[in-house]
Amino acid sequence: MLSLNVMEEELIGIKNTALSFILEAEDLETLEDVKLQFLGRSGKLTLTIKDITKIPPEQRKEVGILANEVKQTIEDAIKSKSESLKHKTKTVLRKKIDVTNPAILPPLGHLHLVTQAIEEISGIFEKIGFTRVRYPEVEWDWYAFTALNFPPDHPARDDWETFFVKSAPSPKYGPMILTPHTSSGQIREMQRVEPPVRMLNIAKCYRRQSDVSHTAMFHQFETLVIDENISISHLKGVLDYFAKSYFGENRKTRIRPYHFQFTEPSFEVDVTCGVCNGKGCRLCKEGWLEMGGAGMVHPNVLKAVGLDPEKYTGFASGWGVERVLMMKDGIEIDDLRLLYSNNLEFLKQF
Ligand code: DAH
């Protein structure tokens, strides 16, 4: 005969061992083995329950209740462990590489908005025979002002809010500066080649200015055409051609008298507003947007580079790349400084 105490100890021992095996099981197969080992037909718990008949009848009920509790506990533990093992298997499976999945591509950059504009502008002018050039960003006063017909110490120099480089001035060319406009390229180009000249100079320019519509560094594109018999109609034709190519077929240009030291006559060029098509709206007020300067090259400028103004005439124009970019349909930038802020969220949009 078995005693109640022995049976109870046996049952509790089985429960503890089973629970620790269940806890340690690392896969469903092992868990299944543990189940057989304890709950199977000849499992430890099954055999022990059979032994209940070997204890005195009045004690059987108590042992029976305990045996049921042990069985229930083991079954519950197996069930919950099996759930968690199934979940784990799924996650492991998901981590496996599925070679048929589309690849995760590394982020791809693109050209900066201003570079895109520069390429587009170059393409437009190259089509009609202009040669793209680049000239130094660190320039001499002579190229940026004196040769462009600015008398020495003339206050017109102040209009360009020039940065001066801390360096000894050149006896021939004066102070060293950061070029405030691409017009200095006119002089360098006329020194480089004999007429006919068809220059497109796109370059960085610098001025002491910073607000929503100005950055200290910005870009200009300058045209210069020098040949015999060049007239205002050539200038007007090129301006119209550019406006139509860059802004759209329905855009027109007009020229208004203005003053620049290096051109005579000088003009400001306007382009019809793309929003209202020249009718007048909040953006443009009277249907026209101001684009930049232009004019017929001043005889003194030709003389400065040794060209005979009786033989040669020419026209020039100088506009801001950022400015035309902002006026192109569909591009609205509230603050120009954003262009150079390295803010990827902003740049990715273009
Ligand atoms: N250089 C002038 C500026 O920065 C723009 C300009 C005006 C350029 C008239 C020209 C021109 O070539 O003819 O404001």
C-alpha cells in the first residue's frame, strides 16, 4: 500500500520537474517530448495517477484532486509555451532573406535646384551659338568696375555692396574683391577672344546682403555679344528667345530705360507674369515681372579692352539665376536662403 504523503510528494515532484522541462524547451519538438514523457500513455503523471488505486480508499479523493490540479497545470504550461514557440518560429522565418523581394535601394541624390537651372539656361543659349565660360570669383576692382566705365571712387560702386579681400591692392588693377556681378566676365572674355564674341558667363557672385530675397552668395548669368552691326533688335530677339524657352511659349519681354555704367542705352528687362499672363495680379501688380539688366555695350567698355567702338557694337545682359528660377511656373520659395541651407527635406522636393 502507498501512503497519501508519498503520493502527494510524488505528484508535486512530477509537477516541478515537468514545469522546469517545459520552461527549458527551445522548440516545439522538445516540448512534444516533454508532453509525452509526463502526459503520454506511459508518461510519469499517467502512471502515478494509476497508482491512486494503491492507496487507502478514503484518501483517494484528496490525491485525485491534487493529481488533477497537477495535470491541469502541466497542460496549461505546455499550451502557453507552445504558443510562444510558434510565435518565435514565425519571427525567425520572417527574418530570412526572400531573394524575390524588391531590394531596398540606397538613397539617391540629385543635382541641386540651382545647378539644374544653370544647366537648363546653358542649354538654351548654347543652341543659338553662345559659349559658356567661367571667370574668377576673386576678382580685381579693374575688371568689375573700372574697365566697365566706373570712374575711380565713383559712388556707383556702392550699388554693388562689394566684399573686399584683405590683401595688398594691385598697382594696375586696384583692390582685390569678390566679384559682385558677372559683368566682369565681359572684360575677360573680350581680352580672351577677338570679335565675334558670343559669351554666356554663369558664375557665383557675392554681395553684402541677406534677407528673404537675397543671399550673400548667388548666381548670375551674363550674355555678351560683340560684332559688327549689332543692334537693340538683336538684344530684344535674344531676350524673347530666352523668355520663351525658359518660361514658356506664351511669355513676352519688354525693355524699359534704366541706367548702368557699362551700357548705353541701358534697360531693365521685364517678362510677362506667368500667373496672370500679363493681365496684372497680386504677384506682379501690372502683368510684368522684373528680370534684370541689359543694354548696348558702352563705347568706353570697348575702348578699355582695345576694341574700336566705330567698328564694333554689342549688347550685354545680366540676370540672377535664383531670380529666374523663382519666377518659373510652379516653383515658389518663400525664403531664398533655404536654397543654401543644406535642408534635405527642402532640397528633396526638386
Ligand atoms: N551687372 C548688373 C547687376 O549686377 C546687371 C547687368 C545690367 C548686366 C546690364 C548687364 C547689363 O550685362 O547690360 O546688377
